[in-house]
Amino acid sequence: MEGVIGRYFLVFGVTLSVSVAFSLLEALTLTPMRCSRFLDVKERTTWLGKTVENTFKKSAALYKKLIPSTLKRPYLTIALATLFFAATVALGVLFIKREMMPAEDQARLIVNIRTDVGTSLSLTDEKTKEVEKYLNTRTEVESIFTSVGGSSAVNNASIMINMKPKTKRKLSAQKFMEVIRKETKSIKGIKLTIQDPSLAFAGNRAGKPIEYSIRGADWDKLVEYSAKIMSEMEKSKKMTDIDTNYLAGMPELQVIPDRVKARDRGVDVSDITDTVNVMMASAAVGKYSDNGRRYDIRIGLPASERASPQSIKSLLIRNNRGELIPISDVVRIDQRKGLQSITREDRQRAISVNANVAPGSSQQECIDIMKKISKDVLPAGYTALPTGSTKTYGESFTGLYFALFLGILVAYMVLASQFNSFSQPVAILMALPFSVSGAFLGLWATGQTLNIYSMIGLILLMGIVKKNSILLVEFTNQMRAKGMSVREALIEACPIRLRPILMTSLATVAAAIPAALAWGPGAESRIPMSIAVICGVIVSTILTLFVVPSFYMILERWFPTKSEKYKNN
């Protein structure tokens, strides 16, 4: 898997593969040795042991009563299971929110402040101090670090907020973001946006989940369309902290030489540009030494005399006859608002828009809205392309779906070689859809989202739930090898294999419960994965007990195993 998602799954795949390999080695070597020395099979004597033993026995007895009626109507069982799977998939598609990754409470936030283009550094600093004053009144804030200007424009500032630990404050980082937005609206002359550092992973340019690049040939049209798109984003109420890299309004003076007048007065155009450049920006004309150090000698107007357009008009320039002529006689001075910069991407002029997801919405929902907005607003020749986090999100889920498909295909190939059958692996893999059903039900019931962590849980389920089917199918084959028919073998084998199936499933669920309880830092990432595993294992285990035997029976009717040791009637 490529890109950002590949970095996550590389570690996941290596960890899982190595741990399973060592587990296999331990199971084949140390476990038999320990059993030979320490295992003592005897009657349970404690109340806990008796309770567990009776529970397993009663479960097996109940299962033995239910399985014959299931096998009597296998097609009905499969049909009901298929309807259940379809309903849960529809539930997942319609009601489960999707995003790249959930926001984590890392006790850190970044507040970005922007004043009007052309604002001085001192005024930007004053406005930033107003925000600082408000933040210092909040009990959630432990410390702040402010940068005004810096490497960006002088009208930009950022405040890094370090919050108190989660146990010492009432509001989460995400709730505090909403409070900051609401209570700083009274500060005039600034545009304030908030960045959640937990979402600023690789590939995320603006640190926001929604990032699009509006591209086209005509710059004026591009400005118009991007403004319309941002207006529609505001109207949707699904996005907040909407911002752009297009910054108009920078005061600009254009000194335009009048070539006809300059020629009539004997003034060279290059002399005009040199004079304006030297007087307004200063220029180094020599050096001098003092105490062993060399310094530039610069000439130019003092700062107080170059603060207005009149400063340029008062300049004098010498013509080819040695006469001093007012520069205003040979130039035209236009004052207008310009741009700080013109951006290009892939050799096209581009304006970027970005936003955070509003509370109650999801990244996928916002992306769908952006697709509709761009389709309605942009004409032919203009495009809105996902960038940063939005682009990574699309690529990641494409890679995840491919990984799921490839995992199932490889599993089928391995099982087909192990069972020496093309049909029996299909019966084993029938457990997989219901693990997805369980995961979707769990995510929906707990209000979690489908993200890369819950997808890790789904891929993990692909390996976990197959073992239940393998236990049933393998032991059924052993019963058939003793001369039993398919039905007799299933009725005999399934209740016997119920105990190891329940033991392994309960052990898996128990191991995932601590992570699902949201303890400690980063719990927001562990919860969806754990919920997916817990609910997927539970639902898949229950349905596997009835669906796999029914499907096994149907397959043996359609594609009977061609082996003399198996009785197929």
C-alpha cells in the first residue's frame, strides 16, 4: 500500500506477521511440553469452574438442538443471513460517518490569526494580544506561545496553546475549539481559524480535513468562482474555519513611464527605474571599514519621506542635457490593491480553499458537498481538485478496499491448498461478511466513524473470524472420514467444536475491551478499532455457527467432495 496509509499498514502488517509466526512456533513446541508437565484434567471444584463448565455444556446442548432444524432448511438460513448482511451494509453506507482519522485530544491547539492585507506588524501584534488576553482567562489553558509575522506575512500570527491534562479540565480540545470560535467573534479586524494538530499528518497542507485547489486559466474568473465556492461552503453549515490562500487588498503603487514625454525631455527609461529603486528601496554604493569590520554605504530616502505616493512624485531625475526634471512629468502613478502572490499548481493558476469539519458532520459528507458545489459553480475549463488531507483520504480508502480484496483472495488460495478443495474454502469464508456486519453495527451503535483505525480492525477481523469456520469444517471432514453422511457429520461435529470456538472468541473480545473503554492518551484512535473487533467477533461467531454448516451442506450437494473416504449422502 502506497502513500500515508501505507506507512500505517506497513507497521501493522509486519507486527501481525511476526507475532503470528512466533505464536505458531510457540504452539507447536512449548505448548505441548507445558501440557505434558502441568495439564491436569479433572472435575471442576470451585464455583467459578463449575459455572463455566456448566455454561459450556448447556450451550453445546442448546446448539445441538438448534443445528438440525437449521440444516433442514439451509436455503432459508442463507437467505435470512444474506438479508441481515445487506441491511447492515446499508446501515453502514447511510448512517456511519467516514473520515480519514478521528480527532484526538492531544491537549494542543493552534490558533491562526490574520488581519487585513497590508496591516502593519504592530497592529497585527495588538490584535493578537487581544486574543492572548482572552486565552489567558480560560482555565483550560496551561501556556501559550505566540509568533507574529515570522516567516509568513506581517499580517499573520499564530498562537500555540498547551492545554491542561484531560483529567484537570472539563472541556475536550474539540469542544474548546468551538468555544474559542464563538467568544473571539467580538474581536474586530481579524480572521481567526483553529488547527487541530492531531489531524496534521503527512500530506496535510493546511492541517485541515477539507482541502481543494480551484484551477483555471483566467485569474479574475478564478477569484470569482473560488469566492462563490466559499460562500456555498458557509451556507452548507457542514464546514467551519473556511479559509483560502488568495489574499487581495495589498496596497500597491505602479510607476508607469510615459515614453513619449520621457523622449521629449531627454530622459532615459532606465534612469527612471534606477532612480525609483534607489530612492525608495535604497542601494549599496560602497563600503567602509571600522574597527576591523566592513559596512555597506547605502543611499536612499529616509523612511519618513517614502511613506506616501507624494514621495515618488517629489523625486527629481537628470536628463541627457544635465537638467533636473520632476519625475512626475515623465511617469504616471497608479494606486490600486494587488495580490501578495499568485499561486500555480501543475502549470495552472490555482486558489486553494480549506476548512475544518463542523461538529455533527463528517469528512466524507463535506467531500460530497464540495463535489456538488464545484459541479454547480465551475464551468468547463475550471476544476476543483482535492489536495492534502482530502486527496490522501480518497487514496487511502482505495488502498484499504484493495487490501481487503487481496487478503480474501490470498486466504482462499491458502485454504484451497490446505483442504484440497475449491468449494470448502468458500464455506469457510462465509464468516467474513458477518464480521463486517458486526463491525458496522458496533460503530453505528457507539457513534464511531469508519476511519483508518476501524478499517485496521476490519482487516484484523478477516484473519480472526476464519478460525471459527476452519474448526467447524475441519472437524466435520474428520467425522465424514469415519463414514458419516454430511448431515450426520455436521450435527456431530458442530456442538463438539462449540467450546473452542467460544473460548477463542471470548478471549479475543476480552483482550479488546480495555482499548474500547477509552483510557489514556490517544484513546480516540483505539476505540473504533476495538469496537469493530469486539462487535465483529461477536456477531460473526453467532452467525458462523449456523450459516457455515448450512452453506457447507449446500456446497456438498452442488459440488460433492470427490474422495472415497467421505460419505456424501
